[in-house]
Amino acid sequence: MYLAMTMWDAPTLLIMFVLGLFASTFGAIVGLGGGVIIVPALLLLGSSMLGMDIDTTLAVGVSLGALVFTSFTSTLTFVREGKADLRSALFFSLSSGPFSLVGASLTSLFDPDAFRKAFGYFMLFMVVLLLFRNRIKPYQGQWRYVRTYTDAAGMQQEYGYNALPALLIGGAVGLIAGLLGIGGGVLLIPAMMLLFRFPPHIASATSMAVIFVSALFGSGMHLARGEWDWMLVLALAPGALIGGWLGARISRRIGSVLLIRIMCGALLLFALRMIIT
């Protein structure tokens, strides 16, 4: 495996850089991380271009490794801009981190195709809810943890969550991240916006902070299980670092309505890919 890596030529290394850059930039813009692009790309390029056999477990482990770099730079950028809600991210991470270990340990035992299809249909349902979110009656109960956000126009928005649903969603996010290597934002962002009424920009920025913890724990488990390749991770890392920063910078120039449309489009494409492949 490592011998094949040393024989890569400049065009191949450039492709790996572009893959990391594109997946991470797009993932940081919408808060999804980019693993949905990296995993299938590695499976496709493995034997044809990289000269190595890449199975699902290795692709998931490497994807999570790349997501550590993506989420790190994007979270730093979002924090500097006041977009990432670190308190909320840490609360979700209380369960997402440990459950990403569980998901990573199940990757080789679980039937990924069956789960991927089921999750794809679930994501289609999430897209429908996001598109018709304005017609859904807002949650009328009292949140235990209440947060406020003031946008650039001076409009103040209130959002919040209760402990149990937040921990359950965080656990599901971690499980999905460790199992499929896709970060978990595909579930976390719709949940934050629909259930907890997070503003779109806060949801995407906070999602990247949660993804950082999930990717860190999940990639550590894949590393411990030998489902890992340092050279692949390092080949993706430069593009992932730049893409995480670039995506966060681009995100701030996008209005909330457009950001939601991009999120819905991305989630729809990801859902269809999970169902069809």
C-alpha cells in the first residue's frame, strides 16, 4: 500500500489535492464536512489511479482523517466571525464523540449498502421538511438552554434545546459519522434548524465544530483498528485545510435563504447518491 503511494506522480498528487480542496470547501460552506464526496471518490480512484485496493472501511477511516483538518480550519474561521456556537457544539459533542467510536467499530460488521439506502430515504424526508419549514408549526415548549443571535441587520433570533433530544441527536450524528465517514452534518443541520430553530449560518458553523469532535474520535478508532492509511490522509490534508478555511469564508457572503437552498440541493444529491449506489 505505502509502496504504491511512493510511486504516485505529480498529476495524481494534484488530483488528491483538488479532491480534498473541493470536498472540504463545499462541505464547509453548508456545514456537511465533505465526507460524502471523499468516500465514493476514494473507492472509485483506488485501483484505477492510486494503484491500491481501497475498501469501504479504509475509505471511511481516511475520510474522517481528512475531516479533522477540514473541520479544524473551518471552525477556527467561524469562531473568529462569531458564527460558531461552541457551547451548543460541546453539548452535542458529549454524545457525538463517544458514539462515533461505536460507529467506527461497526463499519466492518455492518452492511453499509442497506444502511446507506435507508439513510438516503431518511434524508429525502429531511429535505422535504426543510423546504416546507415555514409551514411547520414552531415548537411551543420551553427550552432548558436558550441562546440568542443577532444578525447583520440587527434582527435578534432566539433558539435553544433540551438536554435529552440534543444528546440523542448528537449520538445519532456520531454514529453516522463513524459508520459512514460523512461527518454527520447531513443529520445535525436539519435537526438544528427544524427542531431547535438554529439560524442557518449558526447551524452550519456549529455543525463543523461538532464534526471536528466526531471526526477526531472516529478516525482514532479506525486508526486503532488498522483501517487507516497515513499517506492517503496526508495527501488529502493540504486541500482539506485550505478548503475548510475557504468554505467558511465563502459561507459568510451567502444570504440565509440562498444558504438553505444550497443545503437542500446538497442534501438531495447526497440522498439520491446513497439510494442509487
